[in-house]
Amino acid sequence: MKTNYLLPHKYKKLGWLLFLIGLIGGIVVSASNFESTGPSIKVLAIYSESFLNSKSHFFQIIENEIFDEIVSLFIIIGGLVVGFTKEKIEDEFIHKLRHESLVWAFIVNYIVLLFTIIFIYDMAFFDVLVYNMFTPLIFFIIRFNFLKLKSGDDEE
Amino acid sequence: MKNNIKVQRAIHDMTQADLADKIGVSRQTINAMEKNKYVPSTVLSLKIAKLFKKPLEEIFFLEDDD
């Protein structure tokens, strides 16, 4: 089956590696209450706003602790690669599973978000927003692999 | 839609993996079709019919609710 948006199968392992390292890093960052985020380097900020005086800046070089940025990049790039590389045998049924998993993840993600909007408040909701950057990808990957495993077992 | 791929496979003494290999799909796909959990595309149905040297209608059947 022809597709124009899937990467070759050989990148799948690399994707898993990035994704899992990212997730472990993410657990470390969130366990430290988003505080252990060093080392600090100079970065270009197209837009930034200080927490303290809410002064905003455009196109400025600022100091930033980059561990959380790297973790985010790993999870997102790794997750995209895992979700959008071809399977060993890529066929129409696998396509259907991938599409169904995407729709499922999208809907479940918003249902969870609705729930948190209603029941989670103040700074705790900030945490929800942080996790919500990654949950669509994570839900998608879990659902897709679950469906693949499920349809592979009980051969007769 | 129902099918008798499993019967055809038995007649030709093929495993799911053999059939999957011959028509270039994954074993999951064969498994899902045999359990009526997946309706194959026209292309895939024709490939299967061709492999078993049968008309399409002798392998795939419409059901009342189709």
C-alpha cells in the first residue's frame, strides 16, 4: 500500500529509543516539580515573558535551563517517529488500525481534558496543560500497539 | 461481509502466515479477515480470489445487514 507520510521501518527502533528516553526524562522532570531543569545555556527567544514582572520581550537572547526542552523534543520527535514509521509489513489493515487509533486518541484526549477543566484548578491545571502536550501522542501509540497485539494473537 | 478464507486455506493446506506471505499482507490481516473483523479492499479480495483460483463470490459473501 502506498503512503506519502510514513517513514521507512528502519527508523522505528530509533524512535522508540528517543521516545523512551524522553519519557524517563519527563518523569524525572515532573518528579522534581519542574525544578531540576538545568544546565543553563543562552537561547534565542522569539518571544518570552518573565514570571515575576510579566514584561515581554521579542527576539532576545536569554538564559534558560534546557533539560525540560530536550525532554519535550525527545518525547515528541520519538513519539512521531514511532507512530508514523511503516510496520515490517505495512498493509491496508495496519492502515485502518493506525487511523482508528488516531481518532480514538484524539477523542479520549479531549474527554480527559474536559474532565480536568471541570475538576482541576489553579496551579495543578498548569501540570495538566504540560502533560496534555504529550498525551495525544502517548494515547495514540499505546492504542495502536494494543490493537496490533490483539489482532495478532490466537491463531488457529 | 463473510468469507470462507479459512476453508480455502485448509483446502490448499496453507497457514495464515503462508497466505499472508503469498499476497503480501501481514498475518494480522488474514487473522482479522477470517474472524470477520476486517472487510478487505477490492484489491485485496481480488488477490485472494486469484490465488485460490475461484470467482470472488465463492470466497466472499454479503450478509443481510450489508
